[in-house]
Amino acid sequence: MKIHPARLVKKRKVSRPKNQSPTIVVGIGASAGGTQALKELFSGLKQTHGAAFVVAQHLDEAGAKLALESLEIFTKSPVIEVKSGLKPLADHIYLIPPHTLVEFENEALLLTPARALKDRLQVVDSLFSALGKEYAARSVAVVLSGDAGDGAKGIRDVNDSGGLTLAQRPTTAEHKSMPESAIATAAVDHVLLPAEISIEILEYAKYIADFNGQKYQLALKEQIASGLNTICDVLHKQTQHEFKHYKTSTLLRRIQRRMQVLQCSSVDTYIEKLAAQPQEVDALFKELLINVTNFFRDREAFDSLKFEVLEKLVRGWTSPQKIRIWVAGCSTGEEAYSIAITVREILADLPKAPEVQIIATDIDESALNAARAGSYPSTIAEHVSAERLAKFFNKRGGRYYVTKSLREMCLFSIHNLINDPPFSQIDLISCRNLLIY
């Protein structure tokens, strides 16, 4: 059924001018069970809040119509179905049509039909990634109730762009796979109830309105630069990791993002929080670590690794000792498991296969815990073939879990490449995930 935009907008008086640009643009992703969460979130918003909301859901045409009609009942803002070329305005809510991917061009929404099934399962990722790219610190990504893992990749993109990332507390979601997948990325700033999310958004919109001007941002960068040594000293004291020689631009950008998340108006205020709150030191430490990775990152490199290195190493192995491979900077495990899959494919053809041990290390304990769990969102199908998914993963709910035999090949351990001694008797070292940065 075609939904006419004119039927979807309630004519309400809004105190802001109709052409008012939004202070922030909030992308919301939801699927099964998302209606109740949206109701709770939007019910807590004032009529004038300065934000534009763009909602992407896994719905068909009939479901989209019901969602629009429901939103009109429990929100004070106009509700509009997005048309390509539309620019979001403050105090408005926009719904992405079913099965549609999103991009932005000069703040205008550009829509593309998601014809393939895998694209239909990534409409939230599409929205979040586009938001982060277009609005940077003015972008907010929110993951609510839903099945599968849509939104997990996109929420990382918003985090990397300097925006705010929020997820519904899984225990309150009718379907918890989407918020759990987002939280598992370690890129979510706050895990909250839907009603609490609306409060956080209002406070963030006010903060951005007050402190996001160009002059303030330049002054803030200078403030942060002057306080870098103090911040790095606090980090070193608690984590034992030295960041004084870290790339300055990265330090400035990530510290600034933490200040925005906490809505700190000055670097002195932030340093006080660091000194008083050990949990914020941990949060900044994780912020500075780069955990962006995926399976078979750079397909050509993995093909070269398989046919020019691993084939020769494994097939020519004559020692009674096991083959030992070290993956340095393994993050959440995708690199290590990709090598393990490649090795297993080679071993399958051998009448007498050598034993292979993969040692995967990182300094981020939370990333290592995710790697040990071996649990990944359904969006890994973008990088892992259907044949490999069937052979090396078990699908439960909306997530893929590495098989026991693959998991047992990999030993995940915390290790600082700079301070700790290297591993011995190593036959191959993979530093791709480390040296790429």
C-alpha cells in the first residue's frame, strides 16, 4: 500500500521556524519489539528539542503504516515518511520507508531500494554510517529492541566519527539481539532504558547547541593539547599503558569525544572527572584503542596469505612440533579466526595434518573477551561466504558462533607488544590488524 506523506503529518504548531536546521540528528534502529521502545522514547520528548529523528526499522509496507500511525499518537513532533532529497528539520521525526538504504548529500537524505536480502538486513547500519559521515559530533545512534545484528557496524562508524552512541538495556527489550550486538562492539556510550535515552538525547542536544560552535571547538582543542601530559599521566598510572607518544591528532579527537559524551565544558572539568572516576579512565583507555576490524579484511591479502604462505608452510611441514602462528593486535578476534578458517581449509586436504596453534594477543581485555566468546552479528555474512558460514559457524538467534574446533585452535591472551617480551618459536606472525593503523 502506498502511503501518502500528507496523511502522515499532524498539523501542530511548533515554536521553531520551519526551516530550522537540527542541532543534532538522531538515527534510531529497531526491529521486532521496537514499537513499545519507540513509544517510551518519544513520549519523553518535549515539543521543541532541536533534534531531528530518523527511524529505520525492519518492516513491510503494512507494518510501516502502522508504525507511522502509532508514532503520531504518542509524540508531539510531526511524523513524516522520508522522500529522497528531503533535508531533516529540527523537532521532526522521519521514518525511512521499508527495505531502503540511506545516504546523505549536503544534509539531504538520498534513498536507494535494498533489493538483496543481505541489504534489507542492514538498513540500520546504512543509516548510522551515513549519519556519522555527514554529521560527525552532531550524530547520535540509538539501537532499540530487535532481532539479528543490524546496527552493530553502523554504531561503530558513529563512534569513530565522534558522535554519541546509545543502546536499549537488553533486559528491557522484547528482542535483545540488536542491542546486545551493538553493546558487544564496545562502541556504545550508554546502555539505558528507552525513557532514559530520551533524556540523554535532550541533554546532548543542549550541550551541542551551547558548545559546538567553531570558535569553541578550536579553543577546546587548544585546551586539550595543553592538558595532554596530565591526561596521559592519569592513564598511565591506572592502566600502565603509555600514551604520550600516541598520535596527537587521535588523542585530541578521542578525548574530545569523551568530553562530549560526558558533556564537559572544559578540559579542567574532564581532568577532575578522570582523577575522581576510575571508570572514566577505563572508558578513555578503550576509546583510544582501535577495534575496527572484520573477517577476511582485504580479500586479496588473504588470498595471497593462503596460496603464497600458508599452503607452503602447512603442506611442507615435517616437524613433530605444532605450527605456531601469532596474531598481534587481534582485537575482537576476526583476524585470528579468518586465519584459522584458512588453515583448516588447507588441512582438510592433507592425509596427515600437522597440529596448528594460533596465539592471538591484544591489550584490550574487553575485546579479548569478545574474541573468546566467538559470537558475531549476522552482518558478518557480508565478509564470510555462505559455505564458510555453514562449515565454521553455528547460527543461534540472530548471531553466528564459531565452531568448537575452530575456537580451540585459537588462544587469546592479553599482551603489550611494546613492553612485554615476544612469543618464541613462532612460524608466522600476522601484524596486519596492528600495522594498518
